[in-house]
Amino acid sequence: MRGVIVVFAKAPVPGRVKTRLSPPLSPEGAAELYACMLDDVLEATEQAAAEAGLEPVLAVHPPRERGALAQRAPARFRVIDQRGADLSARMTRALAEAAAGGARAILLRGSDSPTLDPALLVAAARALESADLVACPDLDGGYSVIGVRRPVPGLFDHPMSHDRVLEQTLAAAARAGLRTRLLEPCFDLDTAADLVRLAERRSHPGSLACPRTLAWLDRHRAWPAAMA
């Protein structure tokens, strides 16, 4: 199966990333944490891409940060600009460009979900052998990963930053007659409450795919006070 997996990312600039984590973190601390998250996400994505036979792609916003992020990306990544007026347009454009390049399986993921296991990305790619659309729900009402076989007109024609994103995306898929499949849910790291959730996950048996993220939180004693 020829396809791509596209990571949507920003440069870790203070005041521009993870703003809902500041406070409790400083803008500089939030940016440092995001840099660790991004490195974890890129490593896990590269691993999954190799196993699933996908090309890993890093999509950068804004385009002027492309050079800086290209230096962070593992060698196998192709680095592109995100293009479009908003996230909906940029995701639509990424699907169209991947399909124009011949991809028959296209996965999009954010850089906010470092706990997402590479095995789940592989499962998402394989789900597209029988489904037209696959998604890993996020606990905030969105999704950490979405994949399609081909671009779908209108799939992202709705606001992207609210708690009904997955619901509205699935409704658009249903209108287009797509066969859909949902996989195991995940969660983004956006707020202090998400750090509590991460600490709870860490206390359970099994490893998490975010060693740099966890190490930064440990080193800076940045866990919420309730979990300290």
C-alpha cells in the first residue's frame, strides 16, 4: 500500500505554541515542552511509517519556519509547507497534494499527541485497506489521527477548534457515503488537566511513546501539584 503520513507542526517559539499550558508553565517552558513533544512525535511517526510502508512527511506552519523544523526532522522525512488560510484549508490541501503524488492511503496527525503509540498509527494505515476513513478520537472531541484513501470534498468544511470536530467530520463522511472506522482514543497535551491525565497513564503498566516529554516534565518538576 503506497501512502504517506503527514505530521502537522509548528516551530517551538515561546508565545506561539502550547499557550494553554502557560500558566502553569512559562511561555518559554511551554515551548521547550512542545519541542520535546514534537521530537517524540517525529520519532514515533518515523517508526510507524517504516512498518506500514508509508512515506513520513513533516508539514510546517508558518512556511518561514520550514528550515528550522527541517533540521529537527529525522532524515527519512520529506518537509513541506502547510498552505491555506486556516487549518481546515491546510488539511484539505495536504490531502490533495498527497493524492496527486499517487498516495492511496493518507494519514494526517498533529504534534500534540506524543502518547500515541506507533502501533496505533500502523493500525490506522491498515484499516484503510477496508475503510474509506479512519480516525483515532481525541478525548476533547477531535481526533489525533485521521486517514483517508482519497480527498473528500467538504470533509473539513467546519471549524476545527471545538468539541464537535470528530462528530462533524463523521457527519461529512456519512454524507459522502464513506465507510468509517474508529480506533482506540488518545489525548492531546494542551492543558494542566492533560498533564494530570499523562501522569495517570504513566502510572499504569506499559511504556509511553514520549520519553523526551516525560524527561522534561521530570527534570523541570513541571507536573501539576496534585501529581507531584
